[in-house]
Amino acid sequence: MDAKTLENLVETNKMYQLVTERLEVVDPAAQDIYARFNMESELMELILELYHNNEEDFQYQNLNKFSIEQVLSYLQASHKFYLSKKLPEIEQTMMHIFNKYGHTHSILTSLTSFFNNYKNRLIEHIRMEEKTFFPYIKSLISASKGDMSAQEVELLLSNCSIASFDENHDPIEDDLKSVSSIIHSYSANEETPLPYRVFLNQVELFEMELRKHAIIEDHVLVPMAREIESKLRQV
């Protein structure tokens, strides 16, 4: 096996793990998620394609063949994955670096402060979506299936809208670039200890993860929800 083929296999496996490991944190009791969302499904294959390719080259419309419930379940599984696994892992590495190098590397004070602030903002962002945005979409789905009365639908649409959520949707994934920029700037001046490089790798992977997550949310979920909302307003 030549080196290029081996590199491609390793990279493919890493991407597969990055996409599918979020299923490890899904509550087994949540049978509705497993019923609609299976890691062997075509949905996972297309998401892997998104991870492998540039965002500009990905055909978002290919995901329109899946139900809005499937897309929503994937995004919710991702949220739980971020909160229960990815953020704690990055934070653990951050603390290890601080404990070992905090007395000799002044950059760590600002880096730790920035990351903690970012983590809190990200958690707040995710909780907002889980408490208001996603429940609204679920209500739209129920209304489109006739599970709500005309009065309930009217009240729902008068109190919320996809447009209002869109206006208040911060591109929070962009802020994470500042962390990697700080480390890259530091690395240019002196030899970087191994824990810094591990931390940088974690941050850059998470930055990419959040960017892909935002693409699925903004270019797939939101248009699906907006279409349902528009049809309900026309009734």
C-alpha cells in the first residue's frame, strides 16, 4: 500500500469517527431518535461528504430528500455531543496546559480566559436553540401534520417566526478562530510544547465541526422549516 493510499484511509476513518461518534452520547431511551436516524443511513453518507469536501462544492439540495425530523435529530445529537464530550475534552486539555505551563507561558492567562468565555457563549447558544428554536420547529411539524387546531396554529405563528430566529442567530463558530490564531501566533515565536499542539488540533477540528453544523442548520433545516411555516400561513 503506497503512502498516499494509507493517508487517505486514515483520513477517511478519522472523518467517519468524527461524524458518527456523536451517536455514542445519544440517550438509548430516546427511541424516536434511533428510529429516524441511523449511522448507516444515506444521511450519514452525505454528511460525511460534507465533511470531506469544501462547503462551496457541497450540494445542499441532496439533503432535502431526508425528512426535517431526520435533520433535526442529527443536529440535536450533535448538540449533546458537543456539550457532553467535545467541550469537556478541550477544556481538560486546556487545564492540563495551564497547570503545567501557566507559570512560564503568559499567553495561557488570556487564552484560558477567552476559551472559557467562548465556551459559556456556545453553551448559551445551544441551550437557546434547544429551548426555543427547535421546539418551535417541532411545533411547525406537528401543525403541518394536523395535530394542532386552527387556533393553536394561529397562536403559534403569531408568537414566533423563523425570520426572528434568523435575525438573532450569531455565527458563533467564527469566534473559535481567535483561539487557534493566538496559538499560531505564539508558535511562530518559539517552539511549541506538545500539549499546545494537541490543544490546537482539538480547537481546529471543533471549529470545522461547528462550521459544518451551521451549514446543515442554515442551508437545510431552516429552509425546510421556513417552507412549512409559509404553507401554514397560507391556510
